[in-house]
Amino acid sequence: QVHLVESGGGLVQPGGSLRLSCAGSGFTFSSAAMSWYRRAPGKERELVASINSSGGRNYAESVEGRFTSSRDNAKNTMVLQMNSLETEDTAVYYCRADFRSRQRDYISWGQGLPVTVSS
């Protein structure tokens, strides 16, 4: 069974940092495309950062230069380092895995992590 377990959310002041982690199991993590999405209050869910199986990264323009995604395939873990946080970064953050198994494509989501940036 596929599981994505997120950790590291919470409350932080503007300008601060948070580190989100996503641990995957039940699929071949090293072959999966991993990404972070977020849904801010009153807004639609949006892609924040992605990292493919080769380590190639993409970021939303709003977080470019402040957020860094990384993955450790030996530990089946993806990390989102968030620096210089702004109030606009307040959202529920979701880990997502896109993977292939038995010739079929699958998408799995984590449970969501609340992140609040406030003074």
C-alpha cells in the first residue's frame, strides 16, 4: 500500500524558515516524480516545487530563490526547505508522488501539512 507521510509544518514568523519532509513507501521512490503543492485559504491548489527521478527541479515563480526541493532516494524522502517565508506562503502543503507500477500510472497524495506564516 502506498503511503506519503509529511512532517515539519507549523507556525513561523515572516522571514523565518521551515523544512518540510515527505517519506514515501509502497512504491519505487527512486523512479517517482515528486512534488509539493499547496492550497492557500480561498485559493486553488497550486504547484510549488517538483523534482523528477533524475533530480531535475522546477519551482513556482512565487517561491523561486526562497524554496529548495531535494530528495534522498536511499531514505525514500523528499524535503522542501523554505526560507524567507512570507505571509502569502500560508497554506496547507501536500506531497505528491507520480509513479508507474505494472504498466499503469498512479498519483498519490500526502495528508497535508498546515504552514502558517504570521507575526
